Amino acid sequence: MRKITDEERRRRLGVRHFLSSPAEDVESIAERLVGLHSSDPATVYLSVWARSSNFHVKELEDALYEARSVVRMLGMRRTMFVVTKDIAPVMDSACTRALAPIERRRLVGYIESQAVASNGSAWLAKVEARTLAALADEGEATANHLSKLVPELATQLRFGEGKRWEGTVAIGTRLLFLLAAEGRILRARPMGSWRSSQYRWTSTSTWLDGELPVLEPEHARARLAGTWLRSFGPATVIDLKWWSGWTVAQTKRALADIGAVKVEFESGPGYALEGDLVCEDAGEWVAILPSLDSTIMGWKEREWFLAGLAPFLFDSNGNAGPTVWWNGRVVGGWGQLPDGRVVHRLLQSVPKRVQKSVQEKTDELTDWLDGVRIIPRFRSPLNRELAP
């Protein structure tokens, strides 16, 4: 059994994630990372900036909204990703569509238990048909605008009565999530700037000039596992299970279907693609990555690059904040002051030449942002300290 050291894994990470050398275009980055996290709108842009030379916001906007060579859609772990058009149907069939039957049953239950309608399925079918018809007429529309066209979408549902997290949510929020899980709608251009999270919705068939192909789930899971392992492997079963949101059985079946081979890490067993065990030479590199970047969120077991820094760099729900990297290790974090300056703090000892390189990177990001303030949606303890 091939033994893979942590150092080998870190060198592979630098090369395969475009951190030791820049990518040619947005599509290459989205493909290599098997999707860019999009829960926080700014993350997508900063993730591309970190892996590009002379990147401009318009490049990503053109890819998303003009060429539509990448698309923002619901994917792994109920999370929004920006993926290439080739990966979109694979991710949809392997991960997203499995959410839909559960979400539909849950929403029907809420509608009936809270006396919105006695026949929740029939009521929901009528409302979703009117919602899709409204989208067809409008082309693109925000959730707020759709609620004006289909007033039932504004109906409020109660959650967590008597608990700390008690509150209400509009049926429209749940219905749009359901339609996205079924692959029928996508998020289009936001209302504001590239940092805005107020997206317009559009039908998938309109946006992509046709419906997403529906693949057999086992086949799609195998394809997605192979794509992920090529970029994030060698890795563990736990890593792939967590990243994909699959069951243990589904994860092991996908690895078996692609003929993944067992390897031995310093911490235990893992898997790699057959014939993909060459250790690349990344050279020395530093990187400034945003919160929820696909690299740091690509594994469940992270100690081989995190080395005990999780309490400083992750929030209580497991969301990664902004990080500083050196040669495949996380060595610190960063934030942005109200005046626009990007500042960082190193949490690991590094050579002076690396300290200088990190400062140059933070200065480069300050210049690129040009006064635009980025406040991560999910803030780590260190980020709050650096940018209160």
C-alpha cells in the first residue's frame, strides 16, 4: 500500500488548487475545485482572485451572466456553488435532487399543520405552478417581487415555538428552495453589486437553453467522486462523505465504482485514483483565501494543513473564516479595516521571507478591493478581532 505523507498532500494541494501558479480562466478554477462556494457572494470573487493574475470582477460576471459557462446552483450539503455547465448536471443528480422529496414532504406538513390548507399537496401544486408561470413571464424576478405576483408566497410559517430560535419564514423561501432542489430554477444576476445576496431567480430551462440532464444517481455519484478525488485526493472516506453529504454506503459505493485504490496516510487509511500517486513539486507559495473558500472547506479531516488552528479560524458551526496559507499549511487569518486596508495575523512561525510575501499579498488585495469593504457572512473569532 502506497504511503502518502502530509507533506506530499500539501504539495499536491498547491498545484491542483491553482495556489502555487495561476489559472488561465474562471472556468478552469471552478472545474478544478469542483465548484466555488457561493453562500457568501464575495467568496466566489475572492476565490477566483486568489488563483488568477490581473483578475477583474467583470470576468466572473461575464462567465456567470453573459456566457453562462458557469452557473450558481444548489449543490453539496444544501449549499450554493458556482460550477461549470459540465459539472452542473452531475452535482444535481448526485447530491441536490435527493433533497427534493424530503423538502416537499416537510413543506406539505407545515402547510397542513399550520392550517394554511387542509390539502397541502394540492395547495402547494397550485402555488408552485403560478410561481413558475410568473417566472416564465418575467424572465427573472426576486423572491420579494414573486411574492407580489403570487401573494400566497408571502404566507408566514412558524418554527421553533417556545425555543430560543423561534421565528417565522415565508412559504416563498421554502418553495424556492424546493424548486431549486428539483433543478427547476436557478439564481441569476443579483440586484446590487457583486457583493449582493439579493438574487433574482430564473427558470433553469430559460437560463441554460434547456433543462438539466437527469443522470442515474449512482452513476452521477461515481463521476462526482472521481472529479473530487482528482483535485482533493488522496483523501479519506470521511472527507468525501462530509463534502458530498452522502451516506457512508453511498460514499464507499462511489469509490468502488471508480476503482479508487487504498493508500496509507500518517493518520490512517485513505483513497486515491488509480495511477494518480505522483507528488507534484509546487515550489514555495503563499495565498490569501476568503471565508468558505473551497480549498479549506474541501475536507472534513483538516489537521494535516490546519494544525490546531480551527478554534481561531472557524465559527461555532464549522464555517471557515478568511485564512493565510504557506506551502499547503494554514498559518494565519486576515480581515479588513473600515478604511479598506486588509490586515493579517500569523498564528504559526514562518521565515521572514514568507512574512514579507504575506504582507505583499495583503497589500495586493487591499489595492484590488480599492476601498470596497468585505465583511464575511460567517465570521471566525480571529476575523472579528482583526476587523471589529
